[in-house]
Amino acid sequence: MAYSGNVRSLETVKSEDLIRQCSDCGSKNIEYANEEFYCRKCGLVLD
């Protein structure tokens, strides 16, 4: 099976999660639900 350039490694995805931070309140308590990342502190939905 050939992989395209869009395939990311698990390590890459994990490191992206570690650096996520809310742009509104600065919290790093980010959750993923319903195909969206959101801040657990203020509720802001992140890109």
C-alpha cells in the first residue's frame, strides 16, 4: 500500500496535542470531542 504525503506518524500527532493552547484564556487543558478540539476551561472551539 502506498502512502500519500498527508500521512502523519503517531509521534507527530502526540506532539501536536502537547503544544495545543487556548488562544482565549491560555489554558493547555484541551479536549477532543465531536471531531473538534475545545478548551475545557472556557469552552472555546479551536481550529
